[in-house]
Amino acid sequence: MSFAAHVVVMLKPGIADPQGQTIERALPALGYEGVTEVRVGKHIELRLDADDAEDATRRVNQMCERLLANPVIESYEVSVR
Amino acid sequence: MSVRAGVVVFPGSNCEQDCRRSLHSLGADVDMIWHAEKSLPVVDIVVLPGGFAHGDYLRTGAIARFSPVMEAVTEHARAGGLVIGICNGFQILCEAGLLPGALQKNSGLKFLCKWVQLRVDNPATAFTSRAEPGQVLRIPINHFEGNWYCDPATLERMRDNGQVVLRYVDNPNGALDDAAGIVNEAGNVFGLMPHPERACDVLLGSEDGALIFGSVLDRLRTRSSAAAPA
């Protein structure tokens, strides 16, 4: 069976995110006051063949551990359908 | 005794010839090793040069760490062989788990290409033995992701072990603990963001980089003569 997976990779909480900080500083210049906690991450989409949704989720999690995310600085969330 | 260095060339490396030339000028024999090789020739030290290996897609070094040659580099390191990763090479060593931590975008979000001053805080490594304690070196940097990070417990352990070998005098990129160059716990794998190979000739403005490569060659020559029959 073919499954669609969505992966969101974010810097772990507490790790400085200069991109998010820069965006946060830019927004008030456009009139958006009171915006806080801007964090920038990656959204990765892929399709894969797997026996079932559980198998697909397991394999995508493994991809995250090995390649799609760097567990030293990044966390990830996987959704499969 | 002659020393043999192997410089790994990834698709997208761009400092390999500078490394080759610098090491050769200091008396080493140099092999260039294509990343697709599954084994290393007989070399005393492996150099992972700077550049943009595999385009640095996804994250710097993330794809390069799976190049076929990296298994052999890992074996060489696990057996105690010396490895230096410079700039992109440092990023690859972190991704490969051969060095602790990771390299993030510079805190100022600017690509930095300039001369910096580096303080040698541990001259007792194989990579810095020619330096005096606290000696300041002038070597250029050239990177966008040089902001080294590791978790607090790891940093504390590294500081206790003297693994933060080089520190920026004026931190340009936000690196934790001003770290510009670190070694692994065993002391045989060294990663640094600055480019010693660009500072090995007075014509280029500094010969301080030769202190790094020279230290390595000293170490290897001592080892070779110690191992040689009397």
C-alpha cells in the first residue's frame, strides 16, 4: 500500500532560532504588534510503500532519526495517512 | 619518515586542492580520495575539506555522512587514526557522530568570510602541539553554518576534558563557548570552522594554519619513528 507522510522538523525548545527571531523583529514593521515565539522549521512530504499505517509510521520515524532530522538539535513529528 | 595524508573529495568540495598543497608544502605525501571509495588507501591522517558536499541539501553534511567512504573514515577514527574536518568537513564529522554537537546557522544570519583570531586553549592535542598555551592564531573563516551547539551536559564534560581546543577571540557566529575547533574524547578527531589550509603561506597573509598541520605531522613522524625497528 502507498501512504502519504508529512514530517515537521523543528529546532528543539531552548535552542536559539535566529530565523524565527529575525521574522519576529520584522513583523511589527508591518503593523503586526504582539507577535511572540516565532519558530521556523521544515515541512517534508513524501510517499512510501508499506504494509500498513503502523509500518509506514515506523519507517518514516526511522528516516527522521537517520537523515531527515538531526536529533542533536531538532525534534520531529510524523503523520501518515 | 614520510607521512601520508588522504584528502577526501566529495561532489561539492572546494578546498581539497588547498589542503593538498598545504600538506604537501609541509612535507606530507597526499592522496586524493573520491567519496565513492569504500576503503581508504594506507594513510596516517584523513582530511575532510571544506565546501558544499552534496550541495549541503537538507542540512550541511547530512547527505555527505552517508557517502560510501565515510564508513572507512569512521573505522579509521575508531581505530585511533587521526582525522581533521575543516568547515564543511567539521559539519560532516558532527553529522556522522564522530564529533559531538551540531553546527547551526550563524547567529547573525550572514555568510561570514573574514580573518579571525583564534586562541589555542589546549596545546596538548595532536593538532595544536606546536602552539604555546593561549597563543592567538590568525586564520580565515568562510561559512554560513558555524554556530556550534551541544547540550549543556556534553559541554561540561568537554570543557573538563579540554576538548574545546580553539576559541574565537571575538565570537563571530554565536558558537557555544566561543568554540571554533573541538576534538573528540579520544583526541584523535578534530573539527574546526576556520580554514588553516588558507593560511599556510606568507603570500596569503598568514602562516598560522601551518601550525595546525605541522603539529599533526610532528605527531605522526614521532609515532612512525617510535614504531620503526631500532
